[in-house]
Amino acid sequence: MAAVRHGAFHPLRVAAVEPLTDDAVAVTLAVPPEQRAAFHYLPGQHLALRRVVDGEEIRRTYSLCAPAPGPEGPSTLRIGVRLVEGGAFSPWAHKELAVGDTMEVLPPAGRFVLEPRPGHFAAVVGGSGITPVLSIAGTLLAREPQARFCLIRSDRTTASTMFLDEVADLKDRHPGRFQLVQTLTREEQQAGPASGRLDEERLTGLLPALLPVGDVDGWFLCGPHGLVAGAERALRGLGVARERIHEEIFHVEETVAETAGDAGTAVTTPGAAAAGAPAHSSVTATLDGRSGRWPVRDGESLLETVLRNRADAPYACKGGVCGTCRAHLVAGQVRMDRNFALEQDELDAGYVLACQSHPVTEEVELDFDR
């Protein structure tokens, strides 16, 4: 089978569209046998989807919610799509997408993953942040009998809670190894924690009462930026090492994105001065085994430069959130406007987000294949 190209979309047939709540659906895509190896995924990874509206290409990423497949690859892919009012993609998925339609899909990507191993793991999620964690927990508990998982989730109301049946099924199948703590922000519940947001102060008091925080082998935080940032601060304040905390942000408010605060940070690669782009600069990029060198136009990100010459360069959000455009910085120095996707060990290893990177040196080289 030919190697999968980074930016190559594959047409997949819609096998099911199931309502989860009034504002969320689960979409199942059928994977032909000849493409199952290409769409093999790890628990926690996501898909980038594309549609064209009035000549404009729209891309969005959605996490896979089903347990990871075996070595043969998946026969189906299941994602959760929450309605975003005024959005360009989710309203179409809710109102128009039907069984038998075709969607254009990139192979799975993302590093918010947990490959099954013994240990005690926990997640703090908000809203649709349950989606990748459902895959992580389901895969872990099914494959590793020496693993335990605690899920702390926050939703507006019971009616707005995605994947209620799937989470209840995990409790039924793994009663001694799966712990669920449900909180609601706009509705009182008869049992469990009082209603209210899971902010830093509340989590600092709540988490030690639920489980031995310091003994947890890995924390997985997923959802809106405010919840993820607050949960990280709470965990760090409770003495949890940064390398045990894994984050994926589903939505970044514009004010946060503009200031690049908390989990989203402006980054200048080591040895580079925090200056503007040089008068003349170029980028050399390797993608799917082929390299090219092109001049960077004034104000362009490195991704924009590469896309002008290689339409198959991988990207989805262009906002520094999804990590689809992750590339290894082989040579030169760059400035990233913000980063909500790469963890510190990836930055230390020389990875950057091409959509947020601007040249600081006259010559920059990226490798999308590493």
C-alpha cells in the first residue's frame, strides 16, 4: 500500500448520524477495507474534515470517541459534533448531513493520547471535551486489567451532556476500575458535587477529596481554554509534575487567543532574538519525502508560504490549537505567535506549529515528515 500523504483527504461515506443531545450529534464514517491501515488511530486522536462552501474551503477537527481499533484498523470512525451557533461547519452537520453523504477526511492525528498501560489515570473535561477522553478511557479499561480511570466532567445540564449512555456503559462494565464524578453548572443534582464551574479554586479543594492526586500516573485535561488552564494551575498547585499533565483545548476565546495567555504562549526558539522577520527570508520544507525552498512574503506564516507552493501541506484550524501543522524545525529560528497544542517536551525537541511560526533568521528549514 502506498504511504499516506500528509495533506491528502480521503472521501468517506457517512454511515450514521445520531442525536446525542439537542445540540450535539455523533457521526459515523465507513472506512473501506483498503483504507483501514491509513485510518488506524490511537485513543485520543482526532480527524480533520473539509467541505467547500461558495468556493471557500472550510476545515474543522473532531475527536474520535470510540475505543481504538486492533491491528487491522477501523471499519468505522465515530466523532462527536457539537453545534456552534453561527459556525460554518457544525450547523451543516446537524441540519443537512445524512447517511450516504460523502465527507472528505484526513487520516487521524494528534498527541493527546494514552496507549494502554498499568496505572491510575484521571481526566478533567468540560462539555465536548469528553469526546477524546471517552476513547482513551474505553481503550485503557478494555485492554489493561491493571488500570484504573477517574473521570471528572463538567456540563451545563443533564440534557446537554454528551455520551451519557457510553459513559454509563463504562461504569457498568468496569465498576471497580472506573470512577465518575459529574458536575453541572446550570442545574442542581440530587447527588454528587454542588452545581458550579470547575475553576482552579474549586478543583484545588475537590480533587484531593476524590482521589490520591500525587499517585495518579497521568492527568488528561480537555475542553474550553478556561477549564483546562484552571485545572492545570490547580494540579500544579497540588504538586503534580508538569510531565504528568496532558492538555487539549477545544475552544479558545478571542481575547485569550489575542493575548496568548496561560496554556497558549508566545514562543521564540532558543538562540533567536524576539525580533520581527528579516528583510528577506526563505523556508525550505520537506513534505512526503519531497523538499522545496520558497521566499516568505511579508507577514506570512511559514504555513502560508508552504501552502502557496504545496497545497497538500497539513493544517486544520490555523489558530495554534489542533496541532495538525506540527513540523520539526531543522534549521534557523522562528517566532510562534501562540501555542495551544504543543507540550513542553515537543518544544524542547524542536517542534513548532507552522501556522503560528514566522522567520527570525533569513533561512528556515522545516520537516513535516518527522
